[in-house]
Amino acid sequence: MLEGSPAQLLGDSGVVAPSVGSLGLILAPAGLGKTTLLVQFGLAEVLAGRSVLHVSLGESIGEVRGRYDALLDDYHRRGRLEDRAAAASALDQHHMVQSYSRDGFSTVKLTGLLGILAEHASFRPRTILIDGIDWLAGSRAQLAASKALAWAHGTTLWIAGLSEPAAEQLGPEQLPAPFTGLDKLIDCLLQLRARGGAVELRTCLGEGPDPAAQPILLDPSYMRGLDDGPGPDAPDPRYPARYTLYSGAAPGSEACFGEMAERYGLAEVNFSYPGHEPARQRGLVILSERELRQGDVSLAYASRRMDRGFEESHAFRRVLQTLWHQVHGANEVFVVGEIHEDGTLAGGTGWGGELARLWSKRVSVFDQQRCGWFHWDRGERRWLATDTPSISSRRFCGTGTRNLNAAGRAAIESVFSATFGESAPPSA
């Protein structure tokens, strides 16, 4: 078992994963890491010598395999996997991937696929992983059919899908809609929730002495144990070089955040994509197509979440994808823009603030119309006026409108001076 993997941590905590013929669910809001968690489970099974069928609704076979390769690289780089070549060989022997469109999948098709694999490839999976189910539009009959399939083929079946943000408030032994009353069909239900700069893995239903009593904290990038990753993110304003700005190097707010980071000697990570002309080159990271797809989000979901329509365009989707990476890597978010009356933020970059709220990260917004700072109060669920905030985490995101005015520029400068002092230190 890979040290620090979610499978190992769940076993150590007393939570027993579903056995042969049983069904486990993974629920999370969009973009929180359920796909990566599912891949972690698949990799653990393969390295234990058990065959795995990974069914993806929305990603290509190459994209899914790329996720497994990225995990192998991460474990090998950190000394948790001695023989990467042997692990890759195990994937070739014991792992298969099948891709469907979201509208083209059914348990009937999966049953047919299992028959073909058994007859023509002598491949009988011990574990089946299904990623991309939209339970918000799903049916109770679909869940029952999945359970029956697991029994009929003698497999462990894990299904990952979207959940409503309201489901984050559920306690142990509570099931979110549409699963109420279906606890006899579900053997284990795992839930992902944002918790500061980490992801919390909680058991809502399953075996163990006290489900959900001790949630597991995971690193948001690879969904491995947080204690197995880098050290704590404790800030220390005496050492600006230890801080990292995550941004997108777009003109306006993001470029200003970058200029201030360089002036004070902070590190920068500026996410961009092929064909984009960034306003800054320092710390530039050009995301690959696979990496961009990690941050993919349905425009329909973003529109519903922010209660307004967004244009369907390639460039705009790239903005949403890069914002996901900016916010995902940070522990707090600063946005310059405008707060609408309904509490949402103006423009496409407002999605960065919305992701921060969705993932329960600290978020501060400078409203250029009101010329003041506001922070999101999770308890009162509204924006509250505040003094100039300081940077409280070594990893933070700075984003916002391209139409930066003098007040917005001064607000960004005030954040850095409030944190590191009035006089910027030498860049060296």
C-alpha cells in the first residue's frame, strides 16, 4: 500500500472500503478533486495486484491514463515508489480505461462491455471505477442497477459524482438527496469538502468505529495525505521570498498583483495557456491541454452558481480553467472587481471568488464602485465591510478585473504594505 495514499489512510482510520459485490460513492462539489481521489483508489488496487476498469464520462482514455502517470510521478519523486517502471507495467497488465460521453453511458452498456472484456481479453475487473455521474439529474433506479451489477459480476464498484454544496453540512450517517432512504444500497459514502488550503475526506456512511469523527485532510493537488506533503503554510512577513502569488498574468488586476509581488520579492506562479499573450513573464506556467481540463467546468454550472448567463467561447472557457488552477493552489484569494446585489462577483474573473467561497477559502474583494474592501463571512453568508486585509497565507491568489482603476491599484498596493511594511524591500 502506498504510504500517504487515501486508501492507506482510510484503512488506518478503521473505515473499511466496500468488498466484492458492494457499492461505494464519492460525492463532492465541482472541481474539488473527486476524479483524482478515484484515480488514487484505482492505483492502489492495481499496485496490490487487482484488476481495475476505470470508466470516465467526459474525459478521453489518454487523459485518464495521464492522471495515473502523474500520480506515479508524484509518488516516485517523493520516494514513496521505488520502481516506477514496474508500477507502470502493472498498470498495463491490470488496468483498462473506457470513455463515454455523459449522455452515452448506462449500466446496460457497462454490462455489455464487461462481457466483451471477459470473452475477448480475459479481463475480469476486481474493481470498477465510474467517474462523472451527475447525481443531481440521476435516478434511484440507476443506483439500484449499479448495485445489482456489482453483485452480478463480483466486483467492488466506486462511483464519483457531483453533489450540491448544501450537502457539505451533512453529518455522519446522513445521506444527501437523491440518496435519502437508500442506505441499504450504499455500503460506503465518502464526501469531499474544502477546508482552508486542504480537502477534507469524510465518511458519511460505512464501517468503522465512528464514521466522520476524524476526517482525513488531503493535499488538493494529488489528494494524498496532507501530512505526507510539504510543511505547514504558516506565514512570516519577515521573509517575503517564502510567499507565492498565484495569478494569471492578465492585464489589469493580475498584472498589478504580479508587479507588487516582484517589488516585494515574492515568488510568482502565473498560469496561462497556448495562444494567450500574458502581461507578465515572471513565473509563467503554460498549462497543457490535460492540465487545462483539470480545471474544466461547465458553463451551465458556472452560470447557475453565479445566477447569470456566460458566453460560450473557447477564450472564456480558458479563463475559467486557469482560474481553477490559481484558486486551487492558493489558501486565500484576493479579488478586485465589483460585488453584485445578489452577492456574486462581476465578470469572468468573479469565478475565482466564487470558487474560493465554494471551497471555503478565505476571500477578500475590493469593490471598485464602493471603494472598499469586503470579506465573505461564511457564518452570516454575506459580504461584510472590512479594513485593508493582510496576506495571511504563504500561498495566495490575486485576480480581478482588467479594468483596474486608480482606487483598485492603490488597494492592491495597500495589501502588500499592510503585510510587509510601507517600504518594499530590495527585490534580491
